[in-house]
Amino acid sequence: MQVKMTLLLVLIPVLTQLTVLGNGTGSISGKVLDKGGNPQMGASVGIKGIAIGGTTGLDGSFSLSNIPYGNYTLVVKSLGWVERTLHLTLSEQTRHVEVEVRLEIKTHAMQEVLVTGRKETNYINDYSFVGTKLQSRVVEVPQTISSVTKELIEDQQAFLVTDVVQNLAGVNQYSAYDDLTIRGFRNGYETGFRLVNGLRSGYGYGTSFFRVPLTVNLESVEVLKGPGAALFGDINPGGTVNLVTKKPLDESRKAVSFSVGSFQTMRSTLDLTGPLNEDKSLLYRLNIGYEDTKTFRDVNDRSSLMIAPTVTFRPTDKTTVNAELVYSKFDGYLDRGMGIRGGDLYALPKSLTLSQPSDYYRVNDISLNASLNHRLNNWLSFNAAYMKFVYHEDLSEHRTLNTFADAPANTIMNMRYMEKKVNEYTDNLSTYFAISGNTGRLRHELVAGMDYISFQTDKRGYQWEAREMEMDGKRVPLTFDLNYPTYELRDPGKYIRRPLASFFVDYLNASYTTTGVYVQDQVGVSDRLKLLLGLRYELFRDQREYGNGEEKVHQNVLLPRLGLTYKLQDNLHYFASYSQGFKPIDPAFVRNPENYGSTKPFNSEGSFQVESGLKGEFLNKRLFSTLSLFLIEKRNTMVNTGQLTDEGNPIYRQNGRTRSQGVEWEATGSITSSLNLNVNYAFNQTEVLASDLEGEQGRQAPNAPKHAAGLWAKYTFSEAGLEGFGLALGGHYVADRRMELQVQDTQTGNIIWDYWLSYTVVNAAAFYRANKFKLSVNVNNLFDTYYFVGGYDYQRAFPGAPRHFILSVGYTF
């Protein structure tokens, strides 16, 4: 009897509740907003325990119906925002419940940002490691950091890294390769390299700079403006490009897209990520991208493939391990640009190339990037990262000899034929301790570590060159007639080989290491004032073996860095900094300067930057803006004269001093929930202060425009009948730029400096999004402007693409 009474007492409240709730159905509706009251589109809204849910519309609204009466927990999720839960009851008396949910931005722990994916879905990159080697809010780093996120890359359908530079203040193309100008200084070939997740890759430096990286697996493209040598060693003074790859997410996401476009272009991408086990200690991400296109250039077809799997393992809440493999393949032609006929920049169609159908350019590169983060306690953590980058190149090409056979008429180009097979190997090891703590009233974020980098070429590489061919028993020079261009399958067996140039022997023997030991402290003096103090000692060593027993080439330097940020208001920071740069030159220029046209060894390049400005977060942190003023000075700039020795080696010289000074402004983010924006402007005067070449002193540095600007504005409609539809308008302007080398005036025969003319390119896009489906079309160079992205001289000019479109269909699931 006692058991029955107890059971009855337990059941009475339940039965009473069921009677009250009844057997009908109700509904829940409402809006999801941020703290500022702005709608959150695409947020996930569901009821825990039952399969009823949906996503919010453009105005942040949602509606769930046919819900049986009962007690429920409403769960609201959105990537990059803190999850919210609400307890609700539907009954006969309360058939409908309307709610308003306000979400807060999720702040990630350092470990999560470093080794797992960025969850924000906007144009703003709030945090970065490139400025301090720690997770730092960009607004608090005393140096300018410009970024392009994957969302902007996707909206512009940018497939190559060079496609995104229009969104970065003070950055423009130097040529059509992975070759940029940053704050007036060249960054590519022998003058810079690309970091991947803060480690030196094979991109942008040496032979591999001809191959532009794909954006398929990139989370963002960052540029740390000015010398970053105190953190990364031998860096060019204009800036450091860091490619941040996509990391796994702890939420399942899958996306696929298919695209077609002008020039017989076809593309496809796949992005899969999520947990591999229940406790989410093992995460994965897989990015695959493929493109096949004829391009707008004659004899310049190409196909590109990238496969990039990544795994993150979190065995404990203090330890995270990440491993990433990236394989990239390119099969096409090496585009050496076009010739300028008769001194008229626009005399020839922009499609004209010098390549022949029998030429080829085949590249395979593969990299392994592994990292470890272990938090020893609440104030000390250990970080280690390793990257191995292997680059393979197989090349057959017809290219200019950088002279005209009929100068100064300039209609017939002297040519050379080259075959080459090379391999390059780059190894990185970076280790450091991060220490946080207080000394009295001062707050410290201390980093102390060491970087080791090794670069080698494969001595089994091969190259041969010809400038003449045998025809009817006679030696005939190789030429290309710009008036009557011909394209045919060539037989290299008829070409007359030249002796192997000593510069290629130097290249095959290239082997060096550089080691950097550094310490950096971010000191919180008060809630408003932070100081940054950094010091690095760099040791560059030539690893080449010399038979004569001479000492190896050593280039060492001490590199300081100072900075401060001061919070003027909660959303506005003032910053100022001083940093030094260092660029060791190829040891061959020190060991064998006579091979490169000098009677004495060349000197290492040195630089410094002074920068000051404002960084602000506006409209409830939806819009980020930077205004900066800077002065950079560089000494001993290496300049390729474009001339060759009798043995076929390039001749170099060094400029004494080059100074860059100017102002940059950029803003990126959202004005409203419907309007996304990226806008930038740069004024830069980069002047050669000391040169041994007559007429160069006092001139603007090559391919460095005084004015450049970019714009991208995307508007998404929320009105009834237009929901999901959007338009975007953008473009960029680049002022006149001096050619790298002097040219011969076709009228007088005099040697002069000529310029690539200014240009404005307008782009537009339209898109439609319905739930997980997206359709978009982008039209670039809307008014079909004929322009040059850059170049070297009349023999090597690089035109920009004419009007073209790309149509894409994507689905996220």
C-alpha cells in the first residue's frame, strides 16, 4: 500500500501537467540578433530532443510550427557566436511563443585559434599570429596588418593569391607571377618569400615564384606591413605575406561548388570538415580544388589541382597536435609576358605570347606542416611547428633574350630556348615558450624561442640553353617577329647548345641555413597603454662546400623592434613602432661577384621602418579600420640589370638607398547586416635616393605606384520578394609605374625610362542564396580596359585580363 501511495504522489504532478498541456500543437517564432540589435542571418534554431528546426532569414527571423504541447529547450547556434538556450512551454493556454534572442561574439582561446578553424563568417580578421607569434587582437598590434578572409575570397571568386591583392592597401602586382610590390618594395623572386601559417614556404622565392599559389585551402591572406625581421628573420622591408590555411572545425560542415567561365574555364572545389569521434578530440578537414582553363593568353592553357587534408588531435584539454599535407600540381605554360612593338604599349592584342605549342611548364609541390601546442600550466605554454616544402619543376620554354634584333624599331625580338629540371627543398623548425604573468603592476606576454630554416637545391638538376639554330648548314639566331608571330611545334634538336652558365652551377650548389634566436615582451603598463619590445639575432650560413678550403659566407645581424599601443577610446587605438629589416644576399654574390658583373662582393640588404597610426572598431565591432603613416628606408637593393655576360650570367648592381613614405587607409566589415564593405587607399612615394645608374636617382622605384585604391561593396536584399538576392560592385585603381629597366626610344634611339600607364578596373557580381544553395556570377573588368599589371621592360610586359565572367553554383550541407 505504501508503494502504491508513493507512485500515485509521483504521477499526480505529471498527469496534471499533461492535462494542462493537452494534445494539441503550437509554434515558436522570433528573431536572432547580435548585442547591437542587428539581424543574424543563417543562425541555426532547433528544439533539443526532437527533429524540429530551421535557420534564420536575412532579417534574423525564424518560425517553427507543428510542435506538440510540452516543455522544451530552444537551442540557437551560429558560427562565431556563443550558443544560447531558452526553456519554453507550449500549452492550450500558450499555443504560440515569440522570442528575441541576442547572441554574443565568441572569444576563442589561443590554442583553439592556432590549430582549429576560424568560425567567423565575415570580412574581418579579428585575431592574428603574424604580428606577435601569439594570438593577438589586430587592433592591439603596433604594426599594420591587412587581411583578406575566405568570405571575401569566395565572394570575388578569386582562385589565385594575386587575385586578392586589390583588397590590400599598398599592395599591387609587380608582374604576373607570385611577385608583388608592398609599400613600394618588390616582394618576390630574390626579394621575398611567402609564409604559410608563420613558416617559410617555397612560394614566392627562387624558381618557384613563377607559380602563383591557389586560394583553395586558405582561411585568409595576411600582410604584416613593414619589416617583420624581428619575428621571421630575413624579410623584405615592404611587408610579409602570410597564407593562413583552413583548419578543422568541431562542427560538421560540407561545401561543394562548380564553376564555368570565360576562356573555357572550369573549376570545382570541395570543403569537408568536422569531428571524427564523439568527444571531438579528433577533427578533420579536406579541401580539394581543380581548374582547367585556356586563359586569355595565346598558347597558355593550364590545369591546376590541389588536395589538402588536415587533422587536429586534442588528447587533453592542454595539448593540441595539428598535421596538414598540401599537394599542388600545375600543367601548362610559363607565360613570359609580351613584347612592346615600336614603343606603343597598346599596338598588339593582349593575348599575344612568346610561348610555342611545344613548350611546357610542369610543377609539383608538396608540403607537410605539423604543429604542437602544449599548455604546461596557466601561465606557461610550449609551441613547436615544422614545415617541409618540396618543389619540382620541369620546364621547356621559348623566351626573350631581353633585346630587339632591329632596335630601335623594336619589332623583332631576339629569343632564347631553355630546358630545365630542378628540385628545391625548404625545411623550417620553429619552437618557442609563451609566458604570461605580472611583475608588480606590469602585465607581461613574453615569447622566447628559436627558428631554424634550411634551403637546398638538388645537385642533379639540369638546364641547357640555345640562342641559335642550324638551318641549311648555317647558324641562325632565334627570333620572334611581332608583326608576323608564328606558332608551331619546334624541334629543339636543331638548336645549338651553349655551355652551361656559371649562374646555374651556383644555383645547383645553393645550400644555406639561417637561425634566429629571439625574445619579445608585450608589456601591459595600464589598461590603456601596452608596450612591445623585441630583439632577434639572425645567423645566416652558406652551407656550400668549397674545394679550396675558403671560409663559408656568414651574414649575421641584430634586429630590434619597438612598439606601443594606447587606447584612446574603447574602440580606438593609437599605435607607433620601429622595426629593422635584413635580407641576406645569395652567397654566390659574395663568393663569385665577377660572375655577376661586379669587381667586389655585393653587400647584404638592410632596412628600417617607422610607423604610426590609428586602429578602430566601429558599429559594434562590425567594421574595422586602420589609418597609418610610415617611412621605410632600404640600403643596398640588388637590381637585375636585364643584361647578360658573355657566359650567359645575369648582371647585377646595387642601389645605395631607397626611401618609401606615405599613408594608407583601409576599412573592412559590415555597415549594416545587408551591406558588406572592403575599401582601401594608399599614397606612397618610394624614391631612389642613391644610384650608380644615371637618371635613376630621384625617381620612383619600379612598379611602385604613388596612388592605389580598391573597393568591394556587397548588398544583400531583405525585402519581400528579393530575399536572398544580392549585388556587388568593386574595382581598383593603380597609378603610373616606372618600368624596372631602361628602354630604347623608338624615335631617337636614346635610352629612357618609360612607364606602365595608370588604370581603373571595375568589377561586378550578382548572387542568389536560398538556404544552403548559392548561385553567383562575377564579371571582372566590366568595361574591358586594356592595362598592364606590371612588367620589366619592352620585352617583358604583363597585360591584365580583358572582360571575363565566372558562374558558380554552390551547396553547403
